[in-house]
Amino acid sequence: MTMISVTINNKVYGPLEVDPEVKMTDFLHEYVNLTGTKFGCGQGICQACTIIVDNEDGTSDTVRTCITNAMVFNGKKLRTIEGHAKTSKTGEIIALHPVQEAFVNNFSFQCGWCTSGFTNKTVALVEKLKRQPIAKDQVQKIIETELKDHVCRCTGYVKYYKAVKELILSTEGATV
């Protein structure tokens, strides 16, 4: 056994004693009871397990948790699907994140298995564009580049891509 401490959705977990071989998806589910991150393929292909890692320089990365050992995240600050909505002091959801709202308003998902990965990747993308805006005529291309590896067996991606495009174009500072 080994020790891990990690901040997830602004809450510190640890130090916790864990199996040194545990994958991050399992850590989230079994050690800290955050089950919104989905285990899809187990090979890092489908991207359903994607979470956000916040770097000290203010940037962020997305990482697939089904193929990444939990110890890689020791001392890191992470965001999962559970951390995006605005909540009251009692933990009740009072407002969805704009990405979540865009997906709901566009009926982007059906079964929802892939939604946590799409949401985390899109949140990171919108944040990146607010720091480094792109031309409006490049929005579709960046969506296709950033989301192309996410697998959805239900929707055919059209509604996800439409929601992301609308969101980026309506987000102040994301485009020039």
C-alpha cells in the first residue's frame, strides 16, 4: 500500500492508503465515491473517463483515467464531472455549468455514458479559448480536432458538436 493526497473539485482527499497499482477511475469510484467519471473501454480509446488536471500556471490538461495510475495524480488538483455545476452550501445543484447547459439544451446525449468525458474536454477547451481566442471561422475545426477522439455510440456527435460550437461562439473572449 502507498499514500496519496489529491484535491478534487476543490476538496482535499488524503492522505489515503491505496493499492499502488490502482487506476484513477477506480480511485475516484472506490476511494472517494465520485462515480460520475465513467469507465468505458479500459484502454484509453473512448475518452469517457477523461478528467481535468489543473496546472499551477493556470492552464489545464485532460487525462484519461482508465489507463493512468492514481499515483500519477498525487499532489495534483483535479476536476471531475461532479465539480462543474454550481451548488448551494448544502450541496444542492443550483445551476449547471454552461457546457452542461449547452449539452442539455441541444439534447446532445442519450445514454450519457460518454457525457462526463465530453463535458470535461469541452470545459478545458472553452477555458483554453478564453486564454487564447481563435477566429470565428476556426471554431468548427478546433471542435473537430479537440473532440474527435471521444466515442459516443448513441448520438453520432452532431448534437455535441452543435452545442459546443454555439457555446464557443457565445462565450465572451473565446473568439476574435
